[in-house]
Amino acid sequence: MSPEYIAALMFGLLVVGLFMGHPLAFVLGGTAVLTAIIAGKPMVLGIVINRIFGDVLDNYTLIAIPLFVLMARFLSDSGVTDRMFETLRLLLSRVRGGLALAVVFISILLAATTGIIGASITVMGVMALRPMLQYGYAQTLTTGVIAASGCLGILIPPSIMLILMASYSPLSVGELFAGSMIPGVLLGLSYALYVYVVSVVRPELAPSVEPDEKLSRGELLRMLIVEALPPLALIFGILGSLLAGIATATEASAIGAALALIIVILRGKFKLETFYSAMLETGRTSAMILFIVVGATAFTGVFNITGGLRATQELIRALDMEPWMLISMMMFVVFILGAFLDWTGIVLLSFPIFLPIIQEMPDVSLLWFVVLMAVVLQTSFLTPPFGYALFYLRAIAPPEVRTGAIIRGVMPFIGLIVIMCLLVALFPSLVTWLPDVLYTK
């Protein structure tokens, strides 16, 4: 069977398996096995198994994933986020759209301390969804800002997605963390600016909230600073040790998990049952991610050995496009894939095809390309029909909030992500400046 037919067969089986509703990890692995048998090359599965043990199970960097997941759970158990949101809500009560702004700012902080999308959206949804609806906020604005802000965790370090990207590219975790810092924070601030403008232009979408006069603004500000100190210490402990070159990503994740556990203990929230529950959730989340990694490794292994990868790359090269057109096409493919796959599958399927082609372009920075792709992947959680953020929010939303309102609510934020992609494309220094400062001697 020719490599072109193998490429068409594998992607065809992948699409069929996904639309039948099977889990992505098993679809990827099953496609690899079926293709190897149909192509008459079952022996390649032995090579693939060796690759799984060598590239996945023996990958030191991937140890950071369960440690960051554990850190996120510990921080959630500490109750820091709840107290900060309540304090910030009271502090911004006099500001038009203050509740929505509080959601954005707390989500940025959550993104810099957890990187777990499901956890961020669930926490913010439980804390903010009902209060915002009770104060008369429109369903579209309420659900849109919670869903979009909760997804910042895959872009703002420490991000599990960036760790996975680094482990499957020539880039270091530190470079990717530094490169994504400015675009991630700018995207979060653009959400806040959008919320404020909408609140001023269309006040019926975000009615004024009666200010709480029980505490002065000075007292509230002091409370906010006190509540913000633990997560800020966590952020500086992780990113400071990593960006300063003191620790690797895996060691920094261990520092983060230890600091988060200390915060839980100091706040008197430590219980054996919650500790046990945190360990179980960490195991489940990590296993889900690593199962997809194993399945994708099998898929790309068979795809490469049978010649499908080379045939696909040659097809792309044969298009003979200008570099900017080719990169635009790649980003469009990533955007479309985001409507059907999660970020793990997209990264593991596209990196082997895209990165060698990008490395052949003399004037294109690989770091810039990977961070641009990370910005585009923000949409993978928001775009229907399979946007995971939509399902997370639907699961905790009251019955009166319709799914259509959630989808309409995220559309403006998808537009803001596209605008940020254009800014990153037009101004590469947004990505490259900080890594150059930190790592160029």
C-alpha cells in the first residue's frame, strides 16, 4: 500500500472513530493497530511499543504533569480562591461590570497557579455563575467570561500543554513558559477590557451592583493583599526557580506541589480524606492525559514508519506557498481540529508534521510558531461542537441557562483570541522578547 493511501486510511479511521464517540486515546491506538495490519506490516507495532517505552514512559519532563495537577488540587482545597474572589467582588462592586472583571482577574491568577482547565472553569463557575445571574447579568456575558477566562490556563505558565509541547519539540519548557507569558497575560487583559466596554456600552447586560458598605475600600484592599500572598508566593516559587535556571520543569513542579501543600496546612484545611481525594484525582487526570500520549505515540509511530508522515509533508511542501501563507494554513487546520479534538491530540498529531517544515524556514522562529499555535489552541476549548469548556460549564449551570446562551457567550471571546493571534503574528517580539532577555547571553 502506498504511503498516500496509508495517510488517507489513518485519518479516515481517526475521523470515523471520533464520530462514533469512542475515547480519543483508544481511537488513536486502535487506528495504529488496524493500519499496521491492513498495510501488511504488523511488525512495526514492536517498534512502536519500544518507542512508547522510550519516548513516553521514560520521559523525565512528563513527570511534571501529575505534580502540577496535584498542586492545582491542593490550592483548590486551601480555599484561597474563594476568599480572593469574594474580596475582589466587594472591592469592584462600584465598578461597572465588576463581577465579570473579578472573574477575569481571578482566572488569570488561577491560570498562573493551576493550568487545569476543568478545575478553573468548575471553581469559577461554582463561585461566580449564580451570583452574576442573581445580580441580573446576561446569561451570554456571564457564561462567556467564565468559560473563556477559565481556558487561560493552557497558555499562561505553568501550563501542562506547554510542558507537553516542550517534550515533543527541540524547545525547553523554560523558553515556552517565557514566550507565552506576555501573550497569555495580554489575552486575559483583553477579556477584561472587552467586559468593561460592553458593561459601559450596554449596561443592561451588566447592571450596577449595590456596593457593600460594611467594609471600607482600604480594609478590602488589605484583605485582598493578604489573600493574594499565598498564590503569588506559589507563582514566584515555580516560575522564579524555572526561569532563573535554578530548577528544571519537573523540579519546579515538585516545588509548586510542596508549596501548595504548605499553604493547605497553614490555612488549617489539611485533612487525610481530602489528601487521599487529591491523590486519586491526580491519578485519574494524569492517566487520562498519558493514555492520550501513548495512543498518539502509537499513531504517529505507525504513520511515520509506513511512510504516511513523509507523504503528508511532501504534499505540504508541494503546495509551494509563501511561508506566511503556509503558516496561516497550518493555524487554520489547528483551529478546525480544535472543534473536534482536545489540545493533547492536536499537539501530538500536528507536531511531527508541522515542526520539521517550520525548521526548514530560515526566517521563522520555532518558538514563535509554537506559541502562536498555543494561542490558537485556546479556541479548542470553546468552539462547538466538542468544546470542553462548554461541557464543563453546562454541567454546573442551572437549568434556566440554555446551551445556546453558552455558545453565543463564547463567540466574542473566540474573536478576541483570533485578534491576539494576529497580534502575535504581526509582532513576533511579543513572544521572543522575554526569552531573549532571560536566555540570550
